[in-house]
Amino acid sequence: MDGVGLARAHGVANLAGGLWPLLHLRSFEMVFGPKTDRWLVKTVAGLLIVNGITQLATSSSADSMRQARRLGVGTAAVLAAVDMIYVSAGQISKMYLVDAAVEVAWIMAWYQADVPAPTATGNS
């Protein structure tokens, strides 16, 4: 998949993932378990929405695609790490391991995507 298509697909996923707990917290908690710090759920949701919107705005320029990859890989890596650490510690539902697997799949997709390499001038 090309970088723009992947950025937009990942953007839709992040946007949906962010909107879900804001629009229907009860169903979100049915899947991922009850939350005591709802402010934190809403904070992460807001950040996912911003990331999703940013990824959806990716253009076909090399710089834009590389920026989308950095955002996509970074977001997925943080979410996967948090999922694995806190499931292992018994602090969050094992359902988050499904999310961790999805996040790892996004990382793998980004590294397989057709995204132009940085130019010789050092621009990223």
C-alpha cells in the first residue's frame, strides 16, 4: 500500500478509536473494562482524534508521507507498549492485548508501505 493510503486508513482507525469512548463510553467499557479515570480515557480519545485527523490530511508529498509514518509508528508503538505493560501488570483488561496486536500490525504496515526515503539534503 502506498503511504497516503495507509495514512488515511490508519487515520480512520485512530479517529474511530478516539470517537468511540466519547460517543458511547458504556459500550467501550463493556469491551475494555470499567474505567475509574474517565478523564484519562477522554484525554487519550482526544489525542487519537487529533492524530487521526492529521493522518487523514496526508498529501502525496514525500515530506507529508514521512511525517504521517512518524506519527503512525509513534502512536502505535506507545499504545502497544502501554497495552502490554499494563495487561502484564494486571491493571487493565486482557482485551488490550488485541489492541496491542492491532498496533503492532500498523507498525509493520508502515514499514512495508511505499514511503519515499529522505533526500540527500537531510530533510526528513
